[in-house]
Amino acid sequence: MTAEINYREAIARALADELESDPRVVLIGEDVGAAGGVFKSTAGLFERFGASRVRDTPISEQAIVGTALGAAIMGLRPVAEIMFADFAGVCFDQIANQLAKYRYMTGAKPECPSPCAWPMVPEQDSRHSTRNRSRTGSSTFPGSRSPSPPPG
């Protein structure tokens, strides 16, 4: 029998599984460490894997994405968390012109996977105002992929 879990729990489990299975995986972002993430999707990871693998960053989305790219180039497998989709715009230069294209600009050497994650409020969710919530266009950047859960 399969237990139902929500998206937040699924994200937390997936992150824990990856951190457990590969010592190169690191999680970086604002409040992902001791605070457990803005929506608690990283709760417990800091205690379980330590400050060297679950790292809080300064409030600088460009620095988070740039650090993730540099870490990936050096052989780590970073997961960069941007606190809200609204803040992703300030790091789009890093995402569109560096992160998404680096592999192609260097002839696929080195390979540098570096997922960036940011919470988005679904349009169908009437409990939250979507008037000032961004709809990121990251799926249109060459070299990038934007998976998202289905509505509902």
C-alpha cells in the first residue's frame, strides 16, 4: 500500500535520498539549513547531513546560482534553492547565460548538472493571491528543463 504525501514531503524525501546516495550532492540556498526552508521542505536535512552539505547562503540569488555552477564544474552535484519564484528574475542572467549554456559552450566538458528550485503558487489555487507571483520563463532557455507538478 502506498502512502499519500504532499509535494513538500516528496521534495524533502527526494532531497534526503539524493544526499544519502551521493556524497557529491550539496543543497544551497537561503534558510535551507537550520531553519528547514521557507516551506519546511528541507526540515531535518541540516541535522542529518551537516553544514557542509546543507548550506545557508546570503540573500543573493545571483550568488546562489553562480555558486551552484562553480560547484558543479568542480564535480559536486549542487541543488540551488531560490526562496520564491518572484526572486528568480534577479538571477536569470546566471541561469540563462551561464548555467543553461555552460555545457554547450565548453563542448560538454565538464558536464555540470545543477538544478535550481523555486516554489511557485499554482494559478488554480484560489487560497493565494497570484497577482504578484511570478511565472518564470526558465523553460524557454536553451539547455534548461523546468519540471513541475500537475495542477490540482
